[in-house]
Amino acid sequence: MFNVCKSGAAGATLVASLQRYGARAISHSVVPTNKLPDFPLENEPVLTYKKGSKERTALEAALKKAAAKMEDVPIIIGSEEIRSKQVRHQVMPHNHKHKLAQFYYADQKQIQKAIKTATETQVKWDRTPLDERIRIWQKAADLMAGPYRQELNAATMLGQAKTVIQAEIDSAAELIDFIRMNTFYLKEAARYQPISEDLKVTRNSMRFRGIDGFIAAVSPFNFTAIGGNLAYTPALMGNGVLWKPSDTALLSNYVIFKIMREAGVPPGVVNFVPADGPVFGDTITASPHLAGINFTGSVPTFNRLWRQVGENIDKYNNFPRLIGECGGKNYHFVHPSADAESVVNGTIRSAFEFCGQKCSACSRMYVPESLWPKVKDGLLMIRDTLKVGDVTDFSNFTSAVIDDKAFARIKSYVEHARSSKNLSILGGGKCDDSKGYFIEPTIVQTTDPTDRIMTEEIFGPLLTIYVYKDKDLDSALKLVGSSTRFALTGAVFAQDEAFLKRALDELKLTAGNFYINDKSTGSVVGQQPFGGGRMSGTNDKAGGPHYILRWATPQSIKETFVPLKDIDYPYMRE
């Protein structure tokens, strides 16, 4: 995206222009040259947490410290901490009697106050030089990678019931990658400057601005890193933000907020505003200053916000930018030539890690009759070995689902499988919320590929499999795209290269992230930018170079250095 074309006359002119522009600035130019620091594009290493390791010892201490107290988390607007009468608590999903944090809901007036603060702060913050913003973000990443790494992981493990590796991948590595790499993408984007054919006469330049008004960031529970990205990427680009964290990720998101403030993000740039969802949505969409919504969550909620923006479109100072990621009904499609062991291992991880509460988790699978006995035996054998329990027991594969609402929803699908003549529970199916919201990893077989268990997002540890006859491969392949409105992630397993090429073409519109002989989960910032189409979202590719540009409003500038003496053209004088 950011490479300069070096072929042709136009390319040569552009390269020469950039070289001249970089070599010296016109002495009487009023627009400064961007001189941004160079740094590498590298992913944060994922630590191993083996027995006796320094990181394991530090994490165990952080877990004990976090569990020993109930954190009091205020609403934060500008420099002011607010504690309203609407008190809420975040509990441990695997031990729901244990209150981990106390927090407060903002009411309509407080949300309006946050809007005013963010909008006023945006004007000043947008004038902060890019190199200063990059310095702040780099410092924040260093704090996350160093002294606050295990505090982030502990808050995520206890508050969102993530095992140690799932927390390390999320609240450490992915969060750090978002913070670091978005500054890299900003630096690279700022390198581009338009063609200036003669710098003695004119200089053309471009700069990025924030959007006047405020951005509303509405983040989910399932990835701590998503909360940091949704709130702080718009801020990096010069915007003022209202961050509504998920009630069930409140503590880990608050840790991010504190780190970013310590790194140097000024008060009022990002305002921490827990609130009732409809109250927050109604208030932000009624404001003329709404400049954008950065959202990850359910389709109904995003539809509601989009509808409200449409109804209020004549009120706004800008056309609000709407970015949404809304989950999926992700698939593994297995060809008769597939390696069965890869299918089994990839599917177990994709479907059951973090209880299937990943937007990309495999929820439906299509398996040929010829491979089914081997795949079935492998899935059930491994499923029976999976330990489910408290996240502080590092031998557990997964833990509890996030809350009572999720437990009830997922359980209803298990009961549907238990009572339907088209569905058979092959393994798992037990649900117990007496201490924590525990649901066994559950494998279901269906004879109806259009049953709602195969088409609706469940967001839990429930995998449904449709076994197709080998001769019906074509019709089974068509089911992938025709049976559901989601198109987030998908995977195809095959050794037949001709089929893989065909699938790559025929399944092009069924997934924003497509995997070949790998599981449908595990996208890495900078490696597989994430997002999907259809009802899965607006596919803006978080973790890639395009995402930051959605939160900037570019300005083209032309400076002329010679007097303007004519109004006619040479041919007119002939």
C-alpha cells in the first residue's frame, strides 16, 4: 500500500519529487516536513510460562494480588473521576460469587459531559505532532511488554476466564502489537507525499487530521486487545474518544486506560465511560458531534446503532464513520483428500479454546463420509481429554463462559440438540452454573445442514458437523456460503491442489480471513489483518495498514512560491 511505483514516467517523476522533498525543505515553506522515527515491524514474542520460568512466577504473583482485592473503577471524564449511584460488579466467570471489580454506570448527562470533553480536547490533541504521539504509543507498548504485562494477563484471566496462553496471546502479545504496529503504519502512511514537479514553484503535501467531534468506541469482552485497539487507534490519529468497555472486561480495559495515561495520553483524549448499552447508544447517536463509531459486538446492536445514525443523519456535523465487527458462523470444510490428524487438531483448538468465544471460532464443519470415521474418533478421543476448570490451574484447557446470559443462550442450543430428531450429541453436553458458568466442549452431528444450530452464531463451546456423501461434494461446498449470512473466517482442509484452487475461488465471498490446511482462529496483527463481510461486519482489517486511515481525514496542501501574474493562457495570446 505504501510502496512508491517506480516504473513509467509518472513513477519516475514521483520518485524524484519524493527524493527532492526528503533531501531539503523549501526555506519559505510553512508546512513542516514529517521526520518520523524509524523502527522495525516485529510481532511481540509469546512467552511460554513453563514451570520455573520468570514469567510464570510473576504471573502467579499477579493472579494472587488481583484476586485478593475488589478494584474500584470510576468513570473517568477528562481528569475527573466519577462514581455514580448505578453500581455494578465484575465477577469471575469461573467463580461467579467472587467480585473482582466494582464500577459505575454513566447516565445520560455524564455521557453528554464526556462528549463535550472529548470534542473540546480533540482540537488541541490533533495539533500534537505525529512524532510525539508515536513516542507516547511506543512508551505504552514498552510498559505493556514489561512492568504491566502480568497485571494485564491476570486481569484478563480472572475477569474473562482465559487460560494463561489465551491471555498471553491476547492481553500481552496482540495488544502490544496493535499499539506498536499502528504507529508503524502511521509512520509509513505519512511518508507518502504527492507529486511536486518543481519545488522552486510549488510544493504539494498531505497531512492527516483527526475528525472534528468524537469517536465512540464500543468494545467486547472476548479480547482485551480489541478494547485497546478500538479506543486508542482513533486517538492515535488525532481523535477524541468515548470508550464504553464491556461490563465483563471492565478490569482489563481499565488497566489499559491507566497504562496509556501513564505513557502520556492527555486527559480527555480517551474518556472511560462504562454505561448501559441502550443509554450510551441513544446519547451518542443524538449528538451532532458524533464523528464515528468503532464497534465490536452483536449484529442486533450494530444494526440498532446504524439505524439510529441514519435517522439522525441531518443532525451531524460529519457523516459518521461506522466500523463494525459482528462475529461469524465460521466453518471448516474438509475434502476427502484432507489430512485427518490436521483436521482433528485444528478443529479442537478452533472450536473449544476460550470456550469458542472467539469471533473466528469454528462452529460448523463439513466432513466427507469417507473420512468421517477417522475424524469422528479423533475428535471424541481428544475431546474426552480436555480439562475444564479454574484458570489458575494451568493444566486446564479451557474454563467458563463469560456470564449467566451466555450460559443460558449456549445451554438452549445444547437442549435443542438434545431434543431435535435431526441432531445427535456425540460428546459433551453437560452444563453447570452452580459455581462458575461451565459448559462442556460439545460435539453435535446433524443430518440437516440448514438447522439453526448450523446457521446461527452461538459463541460457545459447541461444534456441529454435517457429514456429506463424497459424491455430493459440489452441493456441500455451496452450503458454506448459502446457509448463513455471516462471512468472517473459514478454513479448507485438502491435499488435492486442484480442489484448493477451486475452493479459493468459489469460497471467495464466504470469509474475510481464509485459511488453507489451518484452523479458522489465530489471526496475528500484521500477519493476517482481521475482518469479514456480509453480517460479520464492515471488514476494515484491524491489524493491517488500512485500518488507521479509516480514523483520519487527510488534507491536501498546495504551496505556491512565485507571484501569480496572469489570468490567461499562452494559447490565448497567439
